[in-house]
Amino acid sequence: MTIHVSPEACPALVLNADFRPLSYYPLSLWSWQDAIKAVCLDRVNIVSQYDTVIHSPSFEMRLPSVVSLRDYIKPAPNPAFTRFNVFLRDRFICQYCGTRDDLTFDHVIPHSRGGQTIWENVVAACAPCNLKKANWMPSEIRMFPHQMPYHPTAHDLHHNGRAFPPNYLHQSWLDYLYWDIELEP
């Protein structure tokens, strides 16, 4: 029995030229169209393929499931300061109470008291803790972050991203990803 799978259900895992994923969180994936375009432009090598085949009048090709870039892209040593990256650095956990719900970010030294919006002064915080702390200094309200804020490296964020595997992992990707998981049959 042949099972027909829509091309939309066939993303390609994108590896750097050293066969490491470009990113873990979010996982570096391309749509089947972007993967085919990169193959046709000779920008990637096909490492593994799906059974799904696409056709044109003069062309037939199995969709790539894993591709590696031909040219190495050096990872940025200093990740951008973004809300998402703060959450990833703090592993999506409120640094005051430990919940994962309703996350915002908090200035440890309040903005109203001269605190800056920089890595070393911002932590993930749930909305209730953020409201409770308000514009108090940590010592005044006895609310100290479990982990003091710091400027993470790309490696730190890459490492933390491994703790959050995506909902879908194709069998052909497992040799290149490092999560401790079991696939459903």
C-alpha cells in the first residue's frame, strides 16, 4: 500500500556545512519549496530524502528531508537581545516563582529607577510576579531572581534550545539532533 504524503508535510532539516543544525529552537527547517530552490541553485547538499516525490513535465525528484549548506555560516557569537531570547536563556521559567505560565520580562533594577533594558538587568517573570515586584528593588520586596541575569552566548541559547524538542521529528533527522526522546511508531 502506498501512502501519499502532501509536500507541505515534508519540511527539510537544514544543517550547516559542519552537519550541525543552524538552530535548535526554533529548529532550523525549510519548507519543501525552499529546499528544492536551494538544491536547484546548488546551495545545499541533499543528505537524506523522503519517499514523497514531486513532478513536473520534465523533472521528478524525491523531497529532501535533510540538507546541508555548501558554505559554512559562522554562528553569531552574541545573540540579539529579544524577549524570546531572554525566555530561552531563562528556560521559559519565571525567575521568581518557577512557573512557566503567562511569561513577561522584568527589570531587576526597575526601569523607573534607572535600570536598563539589557541582558544583565532583565529576567523572565510571570505576570503576577512582575506586578507584585512593580518598581521595587529586589532587596526592598525580598524578591530575588533564582538565576541572576547574564549576557548569554549563542552556545548557551543553543544548549537551552535542546531542552525543548519540537512536536514533529522525522526519523531521518535523528542522527543530527540531540534530544533524549523516543519517537512514536
